[in-house]
Amino acid sequence: MLELVHLRASQINGCSPCVFAGVQSAKKHGETEERLHNVVTWRETPFFTEEERAALALPEAAIRIQDGAPGVTDEIWDGAATHFDENQMSAIILNIAITNFFNRINHTIREQAGKTW
């Protein structure tokens, strides 16, 4: 699930190296092509569980604050908290933060997907 969260965060941030690496890593952990191709449209597809949907809602809310979005609302937080304990929530939040960090580094240095991976 953390691979999916990483992939979605990287898609939102437009970080091609992290999308590339995220897909490769998710495949190694058994993710299917069908699911990986549909992470970007997770709300409109039947391929994700309620637990996965709750996890995927977190990076969207946490990352899109510059778009004027309210951030992680109580509804989004409570939805995730029904599926994950405190340690799991911490892991998801840390995953989002680290992904954002690397997305921004790759954007700054203009890293290309697949160039060094």
C-alpha cells in the first residue's frame, strides 16, 4: 500500500523519476499492471479496496494545499483512521513527506525518469 501512496504522490507532483521508480518497486511487490495504470484514477475504478482508497486520499489532500484545497480534512483523516492504527498512519504520513522531499529534489535537479535508475 505504501508503494501506491508513493506512486500517487509522485503523480500529483509530476515527478517522473519517482513515478518510474514507484512503478518498478510496486511491480516487485506484486502489483499488477492494471492497478498501477489506474492509481491516477483510483476514485473511478473498481480495482482498489476501501482501505487503499482511504490511504490514497491522504496524499491528495496533503499535497494539493497549494491549489487552495483545505488539506487533510476531518473526513479524510477519520476515513483513514478507521482502517489504520497510529503506527500505520505514521508510516503513511512519513511516506508522503519523504516522497514530497524526493519529488522536489528531482524537480530541482531536473532528473529524468529512467536515466539513473
